[in-house]
Amino acid sequence: LDINEFFYWTMGFPPEGTTILNRRLLEVETPYDAVAGNYDELVAADPDRAAFLRGEGLELSTTIRAASAGFSVLDVGCGTGWLLDLDRHGWAQPRTYTGIDPSRPMVDRLLSAHPSANAIVTPLRSFVGERYDYIVALFGSASYLTDREIGRIPHLLNPGGRYMLMFFAPGFDR
């Protein structure tokens, strides 16, 4: 079994005959591992991204604030914690926050800035959690999801819950 950041297995026995489960930390390298240490600085130094964050990004933050304020939020592909950084500035105030990302260095960076955050190193396909009022996959994170993972999202929502997925688009590199 691949659940959250752990891999579990038996010693070859069927589940009903198993008394001991083995567990190890699931270590998977992602392309973002190599840039995690200076990811936020790279984004801030890119003039196109800076313009985006002043324009469309500001509009996006307003949408996120309105949609997530007071609700439980699952942040898929949370990276270094952009949504929590908005909270630091008083823009978004979810009741509860869970961030998931397959890159351990990105999640480590998030946790160094937000030590009390609930952030898990796992891809969405392996994530086991609760149900949420609002699920986001921001800044192209949704482009990394498989059709099967995207199909899981409505099942992770509370009744009446909403989600917002942002995909990369050809010619749009911000």
C-alpha cells in the first residue's frame, strides 16, 4: 500500500493472514527537489511572474480568500506554501489547512516557514485524508495530475464543497 508518505507491505501473506505490516518512508524524487531551496526567490526574480502576482495573481488571491475563508482547505501541489503566505498577510484564512506535495524539499521549506502547518509529502494518488470544503491546485499544479487523480477530487469534498484547478496552457508560462 502507498498511503501518504509511507509504503506498507506484508511478507507475502494475504491481508487476512497478516499480523505484521512493514513500513518505510516513500522517497520519490521530483523535478522540484533541485530548486526547492531557492524556488520562492526564483519566482520573485522573474519579472513576468512578479507582474502576474500584481495583476491576475492579486485577483486570484481575492477569489481564494473569499472561497476558503473559514473552511477546510486541501492544497494539492502546495509547494513552499503560497496559500499560507497569503494567510500571513491576512488575505486567506482557512479554518483548517492540509497541503500535499510529492516533493519533500518543497514541503520542508513550507514547514520551515509555517511550522504548525499540516503538510504531507505525497502525491494525490496516494493521499488518504478527510473531506474538505475547498480544494485547490494552483499555478499549474493540476497539470501534473492524472485523469484518475482529478476524478478523485469531487470525492474528497464535503457536500457543497468546491474546487479550483489551475492548468498550464500553451503560450502561458506564468
